[in-house]
Amino acid sequence: MASTERPDAHTQRYDRQLRLWASSGQASLESASVLLIGCTPTGTSTLKNLVLPGIGSFTILDPRKTLDIDRGANFFLDPEAKNGASWRADDAVRLLTELNPNVKGFARHEDVRELLPHDPSFFTAFSLIIASNQPDDVLYALSELCWNPAGASSSSSTAASLPLLSVRTSGLVGEAAFQIKEAGIIETHPESLVSLRLTAPWPELEKYALSVHVQPEDSMERSHIPFIVLLMRTLHEWKEQHGGALPDPAVDRKSFTDKVWACKHPGEVDSENVEEAVAALNSHVWRPIRQLKEKNAAGEAGVPTEIQQLFKDAACEKINRNSTNFWLLARALRSFVHAKPTASPPGGGGYLPQPGSIPDMKALSATYIQIQKLYYEKAEADLAAFRQHLDVALKKAGITAPISDHEVRTFVKHAAFLVVICGKKLKEQHDSPNAIDSFSAYNPDIQPPTLPHHIAFLAASIFYNQHSRFPGASAAFSRAVTSSADANADGDDEEEDIEADSDELKAIARTLAPKYGADIANEDIMELIDNAAEEMARAGHSSLPSTSALMGGIVAQEVIKLVTRQYVPANNTVVYNGIQQAVGVFKL
């Protein structure tokens, strides 16, 4: 009898997101702590999108008092407060925590430039750090600390690190840059986890498929033969007729497909199972056969290329006490794949563990359950064998503490879709970006270009380093944008001259352009970069609610991916062009 008990309050509050990242992801989110440096409109918009789904706690580091100019663009500052009577961080914490009473918020009023060298442990206590509109000197210092929180003495490539997310906005444009030293993602959420192994069935599956009568007299029986059986029997017949060879996707595609269609009797009205068989050819016949043809020296015939590359990683080869669970599991997976089914411990003989899931298909209920049982039993047998290989790996690494059953099961189920992101420091992204496909990056016929705005942001940073203000903005406003402690300091400020600033910014941007695949002799590309620089100077690093809201959503989404270790994070730069409503993602 179905339970009529209502879900608890926690499940009701987070019902929709639990469908996205399940209880394990929610638990990770609720145990995370986030530091926001700079109580900017974009920063508080980011926190809003983390507070609502239930981030464990957040801290805002900002030394400024709330002024009238701040309230005009930041929805999380008290509109009734007197000018300069309260701290910006305090106001934001109070209003943000009203959105979700389960989330804890804290405020600190120090300047990041003063706190960072004197108390680095404050920063390393967080799960990750978000820096909003911070200048390069702050970003690069944070970058070094986050890359190696344990100190320079730790040189391990798998040493613990903190993700650092930098977000900047100026008028209608914005960009987010992510520093991720390493992130092993297990639950990448592919469209399907199904692996039917039709081209290389294990003995029990093959025995079952060959035992099914595929030419019954009754039309209803014919229409309920599962497509898995139809394809395996057609493959079996093909191999018998071709000396044991499987069909070649490049040569035999049509003839083999015709054989599958031939399973449909003339005049048959209900042929849904045959249609399912034809629809499954690409995923479950042609793709596995191509992998077989690309079989490498290690015999990894049933392993995607990305996973083969993971097996070759030094972190997979040289596991030790400092290795993360991801790499310990990856080493066990490699051992499982390389071991034969008859070995001790047994392995996959070139194939990954069976995930155990099967798709919906036209079949009688009893038949479907039979097939489901075959895949489930194979998955459980592979899981048991994998655990033996994991025990060997843990012993080799000198680790006595076991990895949780849930993590092991999840890893095995997603073994074909693992992703490892190995990133670069922010300074390396700026100084030595990866090669850019200039044709797609600067061609407005493909999509509105966004990369020129990234170049403009870098040029604005250089301008700031030279003038202590952003192009198109006064020094006082620039200090407010970067959350500097002396934002209200008296004294002579260098005032903006938008036209002169724009000309200087364009000159700087042109010097940066070649690093990003731009041909300086190409007038069309240079015009795009000039226009981006002009827009940067015109906007003067002002904050617009629409831009802040969108960039806050982008950054919060990436934070959730990193905290839950689910879905694939952007690597490593997202640029938003609000003028033409375009978003570009670049691996710089």
C-alpha cells in the first residue's frame, strides 16, 4: 500500500532542487561555507541564489559603510538607512538571511588587502571564495593562496585547493573567471547512463537472447519481443555469416539496418519494437563497434577515450595517502578494466562495470523483468569485483579508512561519464591564455562576439593599475566599486575624462588582442575590440540590476556545481554581452 505520509518540511522546502541534485547534493550544499569579497550588487545577487537553495553559511568581507550611491543599485541594502550609518556587509547579511532562516550569515568589515597577508587562515576556512570587482593585485594574491592553501611546501598535484571565482560587471557587460586547480566530477548527469553491451554481451545475457523464439506465429508475441533481443539476434546472425566479424559502421550500416527492419513481418501493424531497435543502433551498436575498432594496447575496448586519458593521468598512476577519493576510485576502475573476468580479483576484460539500468522498451512485463534482472545481477557482480580492486588500491596507497558505499556505488554507476577539470591560475589565464579559434570568436555571423569584452575587462584592469581608477570612473567611485576601505577618504581624486579614457583603453586593448587570436591587421576584428573598449569606458564599471542579476545567477550556478560535485563546471571564463544578449564560454 502506498504511503500517504506528507514529506517533512525540509523536503517540501527544497523539493524542486532535490530532483536536480538529490539528497547527497543537498547535504553537500548545506555543509558548504562561502566567502564573498565585496558587497557589490552582483555579489549579493550571487548570494541570493545560494541562500534560497540552502547554502550552509556565507560571510561577506567588506569594509564600507552604506551610502546613498550603494542603495541605488543593490537590492540587499536597507533603503531607509541613513547615509553612512551602517555597514554595507551588515545590511546585506540581515536582508539575505531573511530569505532562508536555515542559512547562517556573517559579516566582517576589514579590507581584504590588510586581512589577507595577516590572517590567511581566515580565507582557507571556506569551501570556496567569490571575489566581486576586485583589482588584479587582490585577485592574484587570492589566487596563490587558493591554489595551495597548505603553503608552498605542498607540491602535490592533488593537494587540497579552494575554488576561486572572480566576477566583474560594467554596465551591460560582465564576466566570470573560475580558478579550479582540480575537480573530479562523478555525477555529470548525462542524458542516459544505459550501457547495453549488445556487441559484447556477457555469457548470461547472450544465453538469454539466443533462447528467445523470435519468429512466433502470434503477432502480439512478435510485437513484444524486446529490441535488445532483436538486435542481439541480428548481430549473432551477422557474425555467423561474416566469419565472426561485426558490421562495419562505415561500410555495412545500410545492409545491417535493413536486416533489423526485416524483423518486421509484412503487413504488421504494431512494429514499435522494431522501430526501437533501429533507433537504438547509433547508441548501442555503431558507437560500441567504433570503440572496438579503436581498441588500444591496454585492451580498453569498451572504455570512452576521455576515461582512457584519465587512466593515464599521473594522479591515477601514483596514488598515495594524499590522493582524493576520486583518484583512488579511478585507480580501482583502471585495475578492474584491465583485469580479465577469470582473474583474481575478476575484472571487466576491457569493459567498464555495468551500470545496471535499462531503458523503457516494448515488452511484456515478465520479459522486461527478466532482462532487468540480468542487468542488475551483472551490475552487482561488477560492483563486488570493483570493491576488491578498490581494497587493493587503498592498501597500495596506505589508506585504512574505507570509502562510503554510496560514493562507491555512485562512481561505478557513472564510470563512463567521469570528468576531471584541471585548471590554471587566474594570472596564467590572463598572461598565457589557450589558443583561441578566432574565426568563431570574432565572427558575428556565428553569434554576437563576447571575447572582445573580456579583452576590454583586462585592459580596464591594466588601466586601473596605472591610474588607481577604472576608465570612465572617478577614483572615489572606483574605490567604492572595489570595496576599498578608503572609499570615503577625502583628498584630490583624479577625475574621469571618458573620451580620453576610451582612447587609452582602446590602445591597451589592441596590445592584448594578439594573445586572443585577433589579427591586428583585420579591421573588422579591431573594430569589435575598439567598440568593447568604448563601452567599458562609457559604463565606467557602473552596476545595472539586470546585469548583476544575470551574472549572479551564472556564478551561483557554478558554485552549486562545485559544491555538490555534480554537473560539469564551466572551465574557465564566461563572458556576457548584454548589449546583444549573448554569452560566451572560453577555456583560456
